[in-house]
Amino acid sequence: MAEIIDISKIVAEFGKYYVKEGQGYDRIRTSVMQMPVTLEKNATHIRTTETLYKMTNPAFKSVIQPFKPVFNPVGGAAFHPNKIELQKIKADVPLTPDDIEDSFLGFLADLDQAERKNWPVVRWMIEKYILPQANEDRELETVYLGKRNEDGQTPKDCMDGIKVKLMEGAESSYPINIIEDIEALDPDTAFEQIEAFDKKLPNKLQSVPMRIYVAPEMIRSYLENKRGKGYYMISSDKEISNAIDFTLGNHVIVGLPSMAGTKDMFATVPGNLLWCSNRRPSEFRLDIQAHYYEVAIMMNWREGVGFGCNQLVFATEETVTETEPEPGQSQGEGSESGQQGGEGGNSGSEQTTEPETITVTEYASVDTEAATSVADTTATLNATVANLPEDAVVTFNYGTDPESLSSEAEGVAGEEGAYSAALTGLTAETKYYAQAVVTKDTHKWYGNLVSFTTTA
């Protein structure tokens, strides 16, 4: 039990004798423990017994066009899979209650109770240590900075946290939005940086509620910077709020304890941050087993985090780059390395590879149009592309199976975003399917699927 409760100083001070002098639980003074905040107060909780929670993100195309006296379909939807893996986490704590029997902590022993798992020290450890510590570990180490490592033994190894999900989202085929030209948050310029970040959100989101998440220390810097501007007719600095001025949709900055020590910033609409678990922390069930003189306290659960719709997530480049917290920041005090992902993480001296990012303005709009010049063995594929990112290429996938477009043709640029590809070697009297695709590095934007039938 020495690794769980170190009583050596108590024994040295008071002697290894138990004299009951009315001691009680109130004689043990504990420090403040970090309460869970990030998920419990800011995420939509989904209770599920599944180990993989599956969702789909649809991407819609524009549907209106100038009137023509012919049926000329435009628009469509592309569906992108989205998933949250519920990763299994556990806590195992061994106790040997007899170790404290003749110490100053002897009042936590019940010598009349034969089963040591029912001794008061076991209940005290569960209520005052194990459950509060599990919540603190989750909040400060796992929820944001966690990176799953099956072979690890630290809280950071338990689960892929929000930062991992943001980095994965930046590399997804249906990516989150990356706001460029916002440097890593600086306490001296936090006010200007956060306002600049908010101004870069799409116009259609300026009138809906948004939550911008940062480290708690950046909230204080934001308010201090805001107060220093002297723009307000107020009677007290308590009237300075963490709301972003002039936003019709109530945009608010929220400080998350799980982000402490980072310079990250991300935003999404309320309800889009999802937390899947098979039970809430308040419902953790502990298995208490006694083996001779030792008591084993065990609990396990599954949980995972993610976003419902990537289109509604915005982050800075700093946020989707793997970085370490500033030295001395309260990011899980007591952890040995402060690395992400346990032994597999990068040390502070290593250079990380910055992922390819796409700005919010670099989202190609791809409309696959009806094929023209269709003959028995030839046809011309057409598409209109708007907001084509620099260095991106346009191609056409086509084939007879709509689920597997096995052939590819390079798109030739025309005027005003028009692209085409002349196909040859087709089979007569056969139905073909085609789809325009814009590719930039690992990112792809897909147009709607069209069909045509070659002539006899």
C-alpha cells in the first residue's frame, strides 16, 4: 500500500501507535481536485453500447440556376463517413488496509469488520481519491491532449482527445476549416487574435451561436486586453464579458481546463462537439475484490470524442499541429514527460511535420454537368469548378458501375471555370456514369454523379 498511501511521515511524527483520540474523516485535509468541465459542460453526450459510433456528413451542391425550357439537373449531395471510436479505459488500484492499522490513520480501519473491502479506508479511498482523481486525469490529460497508445500507462495514452480529432479532421477528405494567418495565441495580443479569428468565420455563421475554445489563461488575457482598450462605458470591470462584440449570433470565448498550457484555438456551433460513452463518470461502477489481505479496486468504461459535422469546425494552424504545452503550465501536474501519446509522443526539442492545411476560402465547388457529343464509342464529359485552389487538378472518373468508377480522364480547362474531357473507346449502347473530381495533395472535392448512354 506504500505506493497508494505514504504514511511514513505520519509514523515518524506520531509514532507507530494507534491511540483513538476522536479522530475522524475531517482530520484529513485534501487539496482541490479539478472537476470535469470540457465534455460535461460543452459537449453533447451520447450514451451508446456500440464500440464505434457511426455518422455521415453530407456535402450539398447548389440547386438553383437560370430557367431553361429543358430539364438540366444540377446539385446533388456527396456523403462522407464520420465515426467516433469508443476506446476502453480502466483504473486498477491495490490497497492493503492492514498497513495503516497501527498508524495515526488507524481510525480508518475497522478491526471488527472481517472483510477488509468493507473497512472505512476503502470507502474513503474511493470517494476522496479514486473517483476525483479519475475525473481530474480525464480533464487535464485525456480529453484534449490524449493520444491513444495501447501499450501506454498514463492518462494521455487512454484515448484520442479533441486535438487528435482536429488534426485528423484537417487531413480528412471532408476536412474541417483551417483559419490561416492567426499566430499561436499570445497573452499580449489575445484580444486582437481572437477577434481576427472570429471575423474570418463565414458570413452565414456570424448570425448563429458559436463557441470559441481556448486555454483558461487566454480568457483572462482576452478580458484584460479588452479592458485596456477603454471602449466601454461601464461602472465595473465585472461588466466586461467574454462575448465577442458586434456578433449577432452570440459568439462567446470559452476557457477549457483541458486546453491549459496550449496556444490552440478552435470553434464550432453548440452541440457539434460530441462525447460518446457507455456511462457517465458519475455512474462509474467499481468492482471491489478482496484477496487475503489485499483489496483490489477496479473500474472500466468506454468513451470517445469527435465532431458531428466537419463543416462547422474551425481551427488555427497552430491547433492542428502537434505541439507540447508550455513548460510550467498546469497540464497534468505530476506526469513524468508531458508528452502527447506517452512514449510515442514528440519531445519538445523535436520538429513536428506540419500537416497540409486548406484555408476556408479554398473549398472547390464542383458541378459535374451533362455529357455532350455522345456517340457510339465517344463522348465529352463536362464540369464547372468554382474556387479552384492553387495547384489543384481537375479529373473525371467514369465507368459502367456507379459504385466503382474505374477509369480516369484529365480535365481540360475552358472559360469561366469550365472543364471537359473527350472520351474514346467506349462501348456502344452502354450506360456510363461520370463524376468530376478536384484534387489538391491529399484533399479531394467531388462533384455530383451524372450518367449518359452511348448510341447504337
